[in-house]
Amino acid sequence: AQKITQTQPGMFVQEKEAVTLDCTYDTSDQSYGLFWYKQPSSGEMIFLIYQGSYDEQNATEGRYSLNFQKARKSANLVISASQLGDSAMYFCAMREEGNQGGKLIFGQGTELSVKP
Amino acid sequence: KAGVTQTPRYLIKTRGQQVTLSCSPISGHRSVSWYQQTPGQGLQFLFEYFSETQRNKGNFPGRFSGRQFSNSRSEMNVSTLELGDSALYLCASSLGLARGNEQFFGPGTRLTVL
């Protein structure tokens, strides 16, 4: 069965520093996608970055990069130069893409607090 | 391009009542998924629709149902509400079912059952 594990319930980082949020996953499928979402206190889920299981390069989107280690089944999110507005819940999610369907399995989330 | 919209944003109901939530996807998106978010269970998948057909269903009782219209708008219905149905209900849309199609979420409907 698919499973996403985020082992850090909460993290603190100093403004302008980099931070890594951990995510490990479990699936028996060969074709899958990994996603990171940000959820501010307002509740809306904001898409950050996507990594496909067959992508050879690590995904990057501005200050966000995904450290994808397929053999270790990890997909850590790296946020460079943290900003106060980065304070939010961060969710790692997975979707099996071998079959039709877009069902996302989410981890429990990591609450990131950026200190000035 | 307008984002995913959900109505209403907030809802208060009493046990035993039923409720209908609405989701309008991003223009051109044909896939709509629904998720329930609670502090205890986290984010759980409810169902997914594509071209008016339910493609996937999560592990929820039959009181939870949904549908999609020809314009891709979707509704979900919860009948005989229970206290445990209090949650943030999130709708997400994507272009389709292909690899890499990211899902864009709406602001959610916060349902409180008294």
C-alpha cells in the first residue's frame, strides 16, 4: 500500500537560511509522482513542486528544490533563503501514475516556522 | 486564469442534516478530486471525477457522494451528518489523468457539524 511519512511535525528556521523538510514514501509501483504543497493558515493548498519517478534530474522551482533519492525512497523539499512568508504547513504527497487516476496520498505534514 | 473556486466557504449544520458543497475547476480542467482534512486523520481522498465519471473513490461511507457536470463543475453531498464530518473539504482540479498533471486546490469549505 502507498504511504507517505513526514517525520518532522514541526521545524524552526532562521530567516534567510535554508531548510530541508523530510519525506519518505512507500509504493510498489514503478510509475509515480511526488508533490509538495504548502498550506498557510488560510487553508488553501498551494502547489510547490513535482517530481516524476522517471525524472533523472531533481526538480527545482525558484527557491524550492526536491532532493529525490529513488533507491532510498525519499523526496525531501529544500527551501533556500527562507522568508517569513514561508511559515506554513508543508505536505508531501504521492500519486501512482501507472493507472488512470489522480488520487493523492498525503503525509501528516510539517509545520515550518521562520524566525526573523 | 481564475483558480479553483469552492462554495460556500463556511457552513454550519446540525447532526442528521445533509449538505452539498460545490467546486468550479480551473477553466479547461476536466478532472476534479475531493479531499477531507481533519486534525486527527489529516488529508484523506474522497473521490475523483473525470468527464462526468467517477474514476476513484476513497474509503468513506456511502453517505458521501459526488457528481460532475458536463462543464466539469462538481458537487459533493454528505447526508445524515455526524459530528465527525466536521472538517475542511478541499477540491482540486487538474487537466487530466496524465503523468505530471499537478492538482490545483481551491480554498476549501469549512464544515462544522453541531
